[in-house]
Amino acid sequence: MWTVELGRTGVRLPNLALGTWNIRDPAAMRETIRAAVDLGVFHIDTAEIYPGAEEIVGHAIRGIRDRVFLTTKVAPQHATYTGTLAACEASLRRLGTDFVDLYLLHWLERDTPLEETLRAFRTLIEQGKVRFAGVSNFSVRELQRAQELFRPYALVNDQVEYNLTNRRIERDLLPYCREAGITVSGYSPFWEGRIPRRSPRWRGVERIAARHGRSPYSIVLNFLARQRDIVLIFKTERVEHLQENIAALDFMLDPEDIAWMEANFAP
Ligand SMILES: NC(=O)c1ccc[n+]([C@@H]2O[C@H](COP(=O)([O-])OP(=O)(O)OC[C@H]3O[C@@H](n4cnc5c(N)ncnc54)[C@H](OP(=O)(O)O)[C@@H]3O)[C@@H](O)[C@H]2O)c1
């Protein structure tokens, strides 16, 4: 693991973050969150729309809030000015904290009043309830418009899907964000757990994994982390998977492995 600067804030985050969507076992998730913080994965990603997740995170970080970097998100259906302020207040209550570190608009919908959402983000920053603001699932063009509207404040993050079969951000979003000083976070590195196990390409990943004595999940993370300035957000509620995912960045793929991955999972 290594650290990545959040936008141009000077704040450094681990390049692995723990997600909280689709929690099956709250007690196991709480244990995994606490283990993650202890192991240096102190960035926890959640959202108001993840069922039960903010409460579970809030419970898990009780007593260790000061060691955690917390990201949560407002849903577009709440994203009017007053709606965003109220949504943030409700998230803070569920999370049991006075502030979130990073607050994102979860995605853009046609009727999302973006000017209002961003005005609310400014208010929340001024009130000290939010440290930094960003967006999620925004294209370059949407991001540019949002940046324009948010000036003189800066959006510091765009959280987008990034996995072996969806590497399109490498073509446009990532180069743009590097120039603009915006950190990209990549979510669902393991396709939300829906691994395409029967595909010949996945068998190829398994072969590479076997040669390195690693799991195929480790090969996926190691390969994606070659974009060294991306934050990769995976979800697990098992401490052994958390440990495995952290260890996944400790080794080097061989040039021929990389060439095979590039040929079979082209952006
Ligand atoms: N902004 C957005 O619109 C958006 C959208 C989707 C996701 N996200 C964020 O990104 C996070 C991660 O994405 P995701 O939840 O979609 O899925 P993911 O991280 O791609 O996959 C999670 C699945 O992988 C399994 N897993 C993780 N590590 C493993 C390992 N080493 N070995 C075997 N299985 C492993 C987990 O099972 P176990 O729990 O059993 O380990 C779980 O079933 C979310 O939780 C959320 O915080 C954001």
C-alpha cells in the first residue's frame, strides 16, 4: 500500500479504501472496518443509500473517529440545496460524527439541480460539517461543468467504476483529473463480487495467480494499482480477505503477465 494525495489538499490517503455497499453481516463488517483502520486502510467509503451502512460504520468507528477518513454521498433525489443540507445532517447522525471528511454527489441525474447541490456543499464546508467535496460517476464534461460552478472552491474527487473489464477511465477521465488536480477513486474492482468465473480470460487470471502463489483477486488489485495515483475501493466483510487485499500490492507482476492482462483486458 502507498498513499495518494487527495486533490491538491495536502491530505494523503491510502491507495486502498474499504467500501460498505451490500453488507450481509453487520457484526462482521464492523470487525472488518476496525481491522482495516488498524492495518492502515483508514478510508471508509459509504453512502446514504447503502442500506444500514452508515449506522454500521458509525458503530464501528465509535471511539476511533479521529483515526478514520470518512466518505459518504448524497443521492441525486435529495440533491436540492435544502435537501442536501438535510441529507448531510441525517448522514452525520447515522455516522455518529460532527463532520464527514469527503462528501460526494452519488451520481448526476437529468433533473439534479447541480448548482444547488454545489451551493449546499459550500455551505456545509463553511459550517465545518464537510471537509472536502467531490462527485461520483461524473464524466469529464460533467466534471468540468461542476468545477466551473463550484469555483472558487475545488472538487477534489471523482469516484467511478474501475475494474478489468471497465478501464475506460484510463483513456479520458484519469488523464484529465491528473491535470486538474482531482483524485480518482475506482470502485467495484471485483465486479461487485460477480466474478466472470467461467470466462477463459478469468482462467488466465487464475493461471497467473497460481504461478505467483496468490489469489486471482490479488492479481486484479495488483494490476489495477499500476495506476499509482488511484484510490481503489473494494468491499469485504472478512478480515482474511482484507489482509489478502492489502498484501496484494506487495509483489510485482512479471512483464509477460502484464502483457497478457493488457491484451486480454484492454481499456
Ligand atoms: N459511487 C458509486 O456509485 C459506487 C458504486 C459501487 C460501489 N461503490 C463503492 O465501492 C465499494 C466496492 O465495490 P463493490 O462493493 O461494488 O464490490 P467489489 O469490491 O468489486 O466486490 C466485493 C465482493 O468481493 C468479495 N471480495 C473482496 N475481497 C475478496 C477476496 N480477497 N477474496 C474473495 N472475495 C473477495 C466480497 O466478498 P466478502 O465480503 O465475502 O469478502 C464481495 O462479495 C462499495 O462497497 C462502495 O463503497 C461506489
